[in-house]
Amino acid sequence: MLSITALYVGLFMLLLLVLAIGVVRQRLSTQTSMGDGGHLSLIKAMRAHGNAIEYVPVVLIGLAVLELNSGNGLLLHLYGSAFLIARFSHAFGMQLTNEGNNFRKVGVVLTWLVMLAMGVHLIASTF
């Protein structure tokens, strides 16, 4: 059973739902049903959601594979929680006026560090 992965799948499903609701709220407030209508607030909401969609599935697959390979539970929680913090930080930073803010930067760097660590871990676990 993938109980650790299940926890993070559930948490990320909630995060993705919150981000999707943010897109819908912006669509309603800007009265834009297709595309972004040139509205910066909608563009930001769409990219925060889209960026999460681009990264979350592959990291959750990696987490599941590590768990199936009898990965250390504490380390799996470290990966999962660090990635969750990264994605929250990035999503929050995407909503701020200053596009080069530290929340967004931390989100990107931490996302990549988790992916690097998990990738190396996955490769090493095959030997």
C-alpha cells in the first residue's frame, strides 16, 4: 500500500483544486470565458495552476516508485513536504505584484532540488 504517496496525492489534489478555483474566480471577475483576455490577474492564476500541473504529477510518480521500492518513510515525507512547501510558495508568489519575488524563487529552487534529489535517489535505487 502506498500510504505516504496517498497522503501527498490528497494534499496536492486540494492544492490543485484551490488553484483551479482561483482561475475560475478570475474568469468570472474579468468576464473571460476563453483564453486570458489580456488580464494580468487571470494570466497569473492560469500560470500558477498550469505550473503546478506541469510539476506535480511527475514528482508524485517518483514518490510512488520510491515508496514501492521500500524507500525510507522519513525521507519520503521529507520529499513530499518540501515539495508541498515549494508549490505553495510558488503559487503564492505568482499572485504578488512583483513577479521576481522571493516566494516564487524559493518555490522554483526548492521544486528543482526535490526533483534532483528524488531523481538521483531513484537512479541509485536501481543498483
